[in-house]
Amino acid sequence: MKQNIAEILKEALKLPQEARAALAGTLLDSLDETVDRDAELAWEAEIVTRLKEIDQGKVKLVPWVEARAKIAGQ
């Protein structure tokens, strides 16, 4: 089993940065065994609102590379 995990990790590290981030997020989400339905509904509503704002041109999108640099203080 350990060897399989090492191989999976080796392959995962070959993925592009965005794919590794998505994979990491999915793995972290899989650790949360309890689901707060109210929180899930609130997030879904927030996502719909934000998508509408994007579609209507009300917000300016920032590429992840730029956002990450800003977060890191660069």
C-alpha cells in the first residue's frame, strides 16, 4: 500500500499547479465527514450571486497567479 501511495504522490506532483491545488482541495474536503446543509446552501447561493456578477460585468476577474502574488505580498 505504501508503494502505491508513493506512486500516486509522484504522479500528482507532475500535475500543473492549478490541478494540484484542485486535487489538494478535493482531498481535504474528503476528510470532512459531517455536512452542514445550511452552510452548503449558503455557499451555493453565494456562488450563484458571484457568477451573476461576473456574467453582468460587475466585477473584474484577476488571474490566480496575480492574486497569489498579491496575497503573498509581492
